[in-house]
Amino acid sequence: MKHLSFIILTLSLAFFANGANAKSLKVASPDGKISVTINDNGGTLSYTTSLDGQALFTQTGLQVKLMDKTIGEGAKILSSKTSKVSNIIKPVVPIKQSTIHNDYTSALVSLKGGYKVEFRVFNNAVAYRFQINEKDSVNVVDETFNLKPADEMTVHFQPTGGWGTSSESPYITCMLKEWKHEHDMSVLPMSLSSTKRDLHLLISESDLRDYAGLYIKGNGDKDCLSGNLVPYYKKWELFWDRGTTIKELAPYAVRTTGQRTLPWRYVVIADSKGIIEQTINAQLAGKCELDDTSWIRPGLVSWDWWNHKSIYGPDVNFKPGCNTDTYKYYIDFASKYGVKYIIMDEGWAKSTSDPFNANPNLDLQECIRYGKQKGVGIILWLTWICVERNLDKIFETYEKWGVAGTKIDFMDRQDQWMINWYERTIKEAAKHHIVVDFHGAMKPAGLEVRYPNLLAYEGVRGLEQMSGCQPDNTMFIPFLRNAVGPADFTPGAMVNTQPEYDKWSDPNCSAVGTRAYSMALFTILETGTQMLADSPTQYYKNPDCIDFLSKVPVTWDETHALEAQFGEYLVVAKRHGEKWYVAGICNGKQPERKFSLPLKFLANGNHQMTIFTDGFNAGQQAMDYRRNVRMVTSADVLDVTMVRNGGFTAVIE
């Protein structure tokens, strides 16, 4: 990520009295609509955020608890330095915007005890981070994170069930006062939504490095949220050579240097459309650490696992499986439609602990050679522990072989050791020009910006959950998980059902939601490795669909939300070069939804639009869709109807 046109204006900041010996200071966003009032009243550092003069939430008692002391105890503001910052960020892999206008007011607050807290107030968010200054290394036990909204709110969160999690649970929505301590904690991101208006508080963290992830839990009795750092795994062992079983937790969460900045904690403040369009996680992440990024190629991927390699037909005169003939067939399919990669998922290797020897039925070197000849890269699936055991040579070897990327699975942790493992791994992969897709993974928290060869994380309930992946849950992904970065959902099913008719069975995999909904996900959901989850056979049977899907980009110059209601429906318009893609999806709570969409974002002149919409009977027969081609102009209004669990998708060129 590149930062351009950097401008800083240093300002003076006035303190004002707030009781005996207490100090407060006020920091406003560049547009003046959001203000943060910081105070040290009672010896505790707190801040209150207001929008248009009305208080939204307060965070109290900002502290970092060490083994031998508490940073922030007896807080007293000594001085502050405020700056107005304006720069332009150019993401290496722009999954939402190719140009990000990064404008904010920064306040660096010095406090008694030799530590500082930096606040950044954006036009749509508030963020803070500690700067600690201890002489020796420190053991961080926890951070105090207490957030109390001013008004009654609902909460949307993804429960963990424990410290270890793949972050693939379905979202839960409830009133904040109903979320009790005894209920599951939540991974980040999570959101609070006003019960009175379309206003949402998206909570997450960024620039997470050499630290532990933050989990959130509810305190319904006090109508507030509190946070905990994931403890350090003092003793652990592998579970089935993949996941982790915790044997003993250390009495601290982080062991780190005493002089450093801690991760950003941020709250995005926006309506439903604003949540979709914002890029705060990337703005706080830090700069790209790679000098050369020209080799990084995001793109579509043909995936073998979800569809069980269920290829058949007159041109399939071999038994499908993890073998040379099957993968050459996938390569031929990818080459025909301009798909950049195929994945060889679990089963390609002789064993999950051996990343260097393919199973006896697969000539890996021949597939790599054949893929290069056809312009298709090979991505290999691996367990994280296999990578860890071979980190000194695995990426070097793959570079020599010509492997393009890896899909690494089952981390399922956010303790400090694993956070550091993510960085060690992606850094080593970058040395050898290997792109990476992390599965069984946490949310994006800045690493993907610093090392943009990290094209995707999973950390989402995606299509691999089969009938457990419902549109009612998927509708929250653009507003939560995708709101902080790329999410590998793996869409593209060509056998589509409504929930009451879903009878998924191997090998004829199906997905809940209409055909138009399934296709719209390619534009709605954001990732650097958008996967075609179904088999080449199913796509060959649906040539108009695959011809469209294979041309949908995975990077975008502009993203605009045209219609949005948090977790209910979403319509976006996205530009890639001179083409616009417009798509919408909705949940199953209404029989249908109608929208009239002005096309004023188009340039002057006539444009050809190809559009896929729900068919007349798609509310029952989800396979029913309509494809139409017509001319449009910027003066036109596009009228669309989405049935329950439905959608539409269009390209305008």
C-alpha cells in the first residue's frame, strides 16, 4: 500500500477543567461531525464519542495490565499534540477502492508514567492505540476495553465457544442487554446497531503484530461490552495433526518489548451504506513492506474440494480424483475461461505432513508444467503445522518448482504465538514470490496490507458449510467480515435451492439461494482469490453463467452502496477500469424486494448491459433466472426485483 500527497498541520490543543485537578480535551473529525472528548477524571483515562453533538458511546478506564503494574492507573493528562493529516493511499490489491482518501485528526496524548495514547478521528471512525515506554520487556496480562453505548442497541457477533476458533460460526443478533457474560465471547469484527435509526458501530482492530487478538463479550446487566486478549498458550498439542488442543494457558497474553505501539482499536460510525464503503482497517494497517509487488496476481480460482471433483461427460474417460488427469481437466477449464489459478486441495500430497511428495496418482511436476503452458497457476493446500515444520525450505522449493501459491489451513487461533506465525509465514512466502490464502483463519487486521501477497483469509461461514450456509447469515458478511478485509467465501454453485427444498448430497452439491443470488456474490463479496466452487462440468452445462462469472474482477477501482439495510439486503455498483458491475442480494425474510436504481454513475453515452435476474418462479424453484442484454445510459433507472434469498448481477460496458 502506497501513501501519497502527505500533508500534516500541527495545531495547538486547549485543555479545559473537568473537576478538581482533572483535564479534558476535545478532538474533532476533519468535517467536524464526529468529536471525541478525552478526560482523566478520577485517575482513569476515558473518552466519549459524539456525532453531531449527540453522545454515541463511551470507553472507560483505558489501561494495559502488566504482570507487575498497570499502565494507565492513576492516569493524568500532561500534554498533547494534535495534527490534521491528509494523504492518499493506493492499495496494492484494491479489493474495495483503488484510491483511498485518508483524512483524519490525530491527537497524541502524553500521560503520567511516561506512556502515550494516540487518537485518530476520521469522518467515519474513531481509533486509539497505546504507546508504551517500559525499560525492559513486558508481560501483558490484558487490556481494559469497556464500551458503553449511549442508546439502546442490538449487537451482531460471531461466537467463539472458546479461545480457539476457526471463526466460522453463524452470526448471532440480539439486544445488547441480553448478551450476558455466560454467553460465548465474540471474535472481531462485531457491530452495534441503533434501534432508532440506520446507524452502526463496527468494532475491530488493526496493525496487529507481535500481540494477541482481542475478543469481546457482553455485559448485559450494564448494557456494555468488555474485551479480553487471547491468553498465551503455554502448553499445547496438535489435534489430528491440524488444529490445536490447549493444555495450559500462561498467566499473561503477550510477552513483548517494552517500547512499542500496541494495535489500533477502532470503531467505524456509519449507516449501512457507509459500512460497505469504508476502508478504516486498511487506513490503520501500516505501509506495504515489499519493495516489489509486480508479481502479485489476485484472480479467480477453480476449486476442486467443494464439488468433490465430480466431473463427468463424454470427454471424461478417466476416474476423477486427486490425479493427473483430473487436474489437467481443471487446468483446461481454467485456461478456456481465463481463470488464473486452480487449487489442489486436500489429497494432492502423499500425506498431510509431507509437502514435497505428491500421492502416487499425481504427477505434480507435469501439472505445473501443463499449467504454465496454459497460463494457469497451481495453488497447493497445506496444513499450517506442515508449513511450520518446513518453513526453512518449503517456499524456496515451491518457487523452484513453479508453484504459484498456497492455501494454508487450520490455524484456528489468535494467541500471540500464532499471530507471529502468520507474519513469519507470509514474509517467507513473499521472499519466494508465493501468494497465500489463509483458511481456518482469523479476520484481516493489517498483515494483508503490509504483505499484499496475502490475498485472502477465510474466517467466515462460507459455502464449504454446505446446507449450513444460509443467505440469512451470509447477508451479514458484507457488513461485518468483509467490512474489515478480504473473505474467502467460495461462491459459485450452479445447483440452487430454496431452504425448504435443500437436500444436499454428494456428489451433486447444492447451495441455498437463487441462481442470480449465487452469481451476485462474485461482485458483492470481496477477496483476492474468488473461487469458482462448482465443478467444470456444472459450468460447462451453464455457459452463459460461466462466461459472465469468469470475467468478474476481484479488484475494484470504486465501490458504491446503492441500497443497503444491515443484514437484510445490499445493492452495490463497482467499477473496474471502464466497466461497471452492479449486483444485489437479500435474505429470506420477505417474498420479494423491488428497487429502482438510477444509473447516474455511468459516463455519458450508450452502454451495453448484460443482466441476470431472479426468474418468475425463483421464489420456489431457485434455479429459475433470466438473462437480458440491452442498452442503457446514465439517465436511465434500473428496476429490479429480488425474490427471497435472491439477487441480481449485471455488467455495464
